[in-house]
Amino acid sequence: MKALVTYFSQTGNTEELARSIYDVITIEKEITPVQAGQNVKGYDIIFCGFPVHAHSVPVKVHSFIKDIPEGQNIAFFCTHGSLRGGQLPKQAIEQAVGLAAKAKVLGDFGCRGKVSPQILEVLSKRPEHRAWAEEAQSANGHPNAADLADAKKFALQMIGKSTDLKHTMDSEEDD
């Protein structure tokens, strides 16, 4: 079994989550920033992380996700300024799943992450974004120890799912 943990991070939140996921994985593994055209062959599972940008997957991650080979196991993780379980991060995950239409999406995980003060300042001046900017201010201090512990649990669950799928496929090939 082999895992790839790949991520796009601007403020360090998503990279911190990626490193936490990487640290708990006990199979052969690699961690690297997301790149278009990145070779993903030979991995049993790919963890792909990104910050939510305007309730979407960042453009820099689109082509990577679209290029995931058919049947490839993938698990998404993201950081965002919204409350956990909020509509905006859900929309970003739905977009990621849509971009990965050929892959086998095993699951997703999201947690809060500190939003750049410059972004908060700009958005707080716009009436249509003011409420979100106020909500996002409370994301300071995230990801915290509890968020990172939850990310580790998520990673172990996804490795378990991937292992189960691999064993099922191996058994079918033996029949």
C-alpha cells in the first residue's frame, strides 16, 4: 500500500493539516504540494487538500483533481473560515467530488483555519460579505489540536477504506 498526501496552501493551514495526516499514516507515503500534471500512478490512495476560496476549490487545484485517473481512490480535506459543517465548505467539497468524477471518492474532511487579516479587512467592508467576515474572525487559532486529532482519525479511516477496497479487488482477481 502506498499513499500520497498532496495539498495547496497559502496561509499554512492546509499544509499543517496535510502534515498531520501524513504523520499518522503508517504505510509507504509521500507528501508534496499539489501540481498540475503531477504523477499519481502507483498510489493506492491520494489525500488532496485545499483551502476553500469563495465556497470553491482553488483554481490551482482544479486540473490536478480533473486528471485523477479513473478508479483512483481519493480523499479530500480542506480548511475554511466558516463554521464546521457550514454551507460554503460543503459546496467546495461538492465541487471537488464533481471534478473527480472518474475517481473513487472515499470521504472528506474539513476544519476551520485562520483567514488572512487582509482578506477579512477587504470582505468586512462589503455588505454582502460582512457576516461571513465576522464569522471567519473566530477561526483564529485553527487548525487547533482538536482539529489535527480529527484529521488524523479521518486519515486512518480513509486508509482503512482503501485497504478494504484493495483486499476486495485482490480477492475478485483470485476468483
